[in-house]
Amino acid sequence: MQDQYRRQIEYLRISITDRCNLRCKYCMPPEGVQWIPHESILTYEEISRVMRISTSLGFRRFRITGGEPLIRSGILEFLQNASQISGVEDLMLTTNGILLPDMAEDLKKAGVNRVNISLDTFDEDKFRELTRGGDIKKVFQGIHRSLEVGLHPVKLNVVVVRDFNSHELPRFMELAHDYPVHVRFIELMPIGISSDKRSDFVSIDEMKAILGLEGLKATRDIRGGGPAEYITSEGFKGSVGFISAISKHFCSTCNRIRLTPDGKLRLCLHSSNEVDFREVLRSNKSDDEVRDVFAQAIWNKPAEHHMNDQAWQDQRIMSQIGG
């Protein structure tokens, strides 16, 4: 379906929980956050209904996120049912990787096509500090297991933070050279706990300079449909990609909206303008009536974000929005 700016919106990111088994510093404050009450979280049946209705509007790509989606009870059955919905062409999942060693094969059998795994450092101690207790060995085991069972492509999301992991970029590029993984370097966005971290920002141009990739031509043949600009070279089994949400934003080609765990349709990641879709779903409306609300929301999707010029505050944290 097109919005009023003639963008084809066909990608829905669905956060099924705000809860997580890690406490990453750039996502959560030290004291943690107040979890959304259980009764306010959309049921799997409600989420499946949204998916069915959205396919009638042309949605084809669906990414399941959190928090950490793999900790929600019953997720495998939900994914299996979701993968069988007519019109669902690409069912994806974003995870921190901790539970992947044990679940990758079951995810593949359930109909998940591919996974994105968050990994911001190779250093075991720094990872434990950043995540407040996470085991990086589990993440690497999850990456290897995902490759073994045929979840393809496997993408690694690396949020680049100055003086924390910016010096590790060459090592991530080596990983993409040696393994069929696609590393995506992401500019730090002013969301929630990261909203006052301007000094930590590293632009895509600076990342490319660190890696000596300024002159290489980008390719877009990596399966996905997202905003990343990918670069690969002879001898690479994978690729490196760049997501420039701040320095060179891609709003004019944005093809996605988000559904938060508590049923809000978020039309732009950085916009607090949300549609209370949970209320729509729980008000005995017919599928046609729900479809009309959905379509109107898409039509009203903002032209662009304002992360570059608005105050970087008063935002929900990423686990409450959906990564």
C-alpha cells in the first residue's frame, strides 16, 4: 500500500514483548524499566489477525522483534502459524542471540527465513559490561548454529559508539570476510537512554574511512528490503553494510511501520505519534473496519524523522518500541 508520499509500505516490524534477558546500557537505565502489564500486551491471536489484515493491504515482509522475542512463551507455535498466513513471503526475527544455540533449528522448522543478531563488541568483558551480564560465547554459538541450519542471510547489527567499539570495526569486517554473515554498522540513534549521547555518535562516512571503504561501490543484492547499503569484495564470504539513519537518512524510501508490544502502530521510529491499535482490535470491529483504520494510519505516515533537529529526549526506549 502507498502512503501519501507515494512510498510503498509493505514491511511490518512486530514487537511481541518489551522484556529482555539482557540489560544493555544504551537501551535500559541501570534501575531498569517498568514492564508493560501482561494484559496490555497483544495476544498471539491478535498479532496474527493484524498480519492477516495487513497482507490484504500489500504487506509481505514481517520481522518479529522485542525486547528479546525468544523469551516469550509459545513463540515457536506462533511463528509456525504466522509463516502459513497467505501473503507472508518473508518471516524474519531479530534477537540478541543468547538463546539461538538451542532454538535456531526450531526457528527454521517453524518457518523463519532469516535472523538479525545484535552484537556490538568482540570483547567478552566489554560485552558482559555493556549487557550487564550477557555471555558472548552464547551469541557466537548462536551465529554458527544459525548458519548451520540454513537461516539465510544471517545479519549482525552493530551499533557503533565512539571510544567503545569504533576501533573494532576492522575486526567485524574480517568476520564478514571469513564467514557468510552480513555485518551492518548502524549509527547511534537518539532513542530513549541514548538520547543524550551526541558525543558518542560516529557517522557512516567516518566508519567507511576507518575501514578504508570510501571508494567502493555499494551493492543491494543482499536479501532484505531494508535501508542498509552493502559493500562486498572479492574473497569475502559475507558483506559489510551501513545504516545511516542520522547523517544520510533514508526517509524518502522508508517502507515500514512498527507494531509495539502494547498494540500501538508506530508510523516512524522517532515519532511519538502512535495509533492505539489494541483498542481497535478489542472493540469488536470487523476485519474490514480494522483494515480501514490500518490503511488510514499508513496514509498518515510522516514524511521524515526529525532526529537531526529535535531535542533528543522524551522517547520510549527501544525495548518498548521494537528494535
